[in-house]
Amino acid sequence: MTTLAAFLMSMIGPLAIRVLTMVGISILTFTGVTESLDFLIQGVKTNYAGLPSDLLGLAGLAGVPQAIGLILGAMSARVAVWTAASATRWVTGK
């Protein structure tokens, strides 16, 4: 029984270290990229709000705010999927 326990611990130990390392790297990467995207979103909002009112009205009628929201939302989703996929690939080693 002790040899079985020793065998299981020798197999689980490296896997647990690998998973914990992956989680740390994923959190760090996701946080860094999310902060960069937040900076980009704030810049877009600031510059959009600085446009003249006539141009803002025309852009609103054309659906520019919704388009900006879709593009930035897609970028955020892409980062989330990329982080999850790379973390999974790193753990499985494929």
C-alpha cells in the first residue's frame, strides 16, 4: 500500500506544480492584457467624447458607438479565449 501511495504522490506532485504554475502565468497574462485593453477603451472613449457635437450626432446616427462596442468586445473575448486555450495547451503539453 505504501508503494502505491508513493507512486501516486510522485505522479500528482509534478502535475500539481505544473497546474499551479499555469494558473499563475494565465492570471498574470490575462491581467496584463486586460489592463492594456482597458487603457485602449479609455483612450477611445476620451477621444470620441472630444469630437464636435455635430460629428457626434452624425456618428450616433451611423451607429459608430455600437460598432466601437462590438469591436472592443470582440477584442476582449479574443484575449479571454486565447488565454484559456494557451493555458490548456501548456498544461496538456500539446
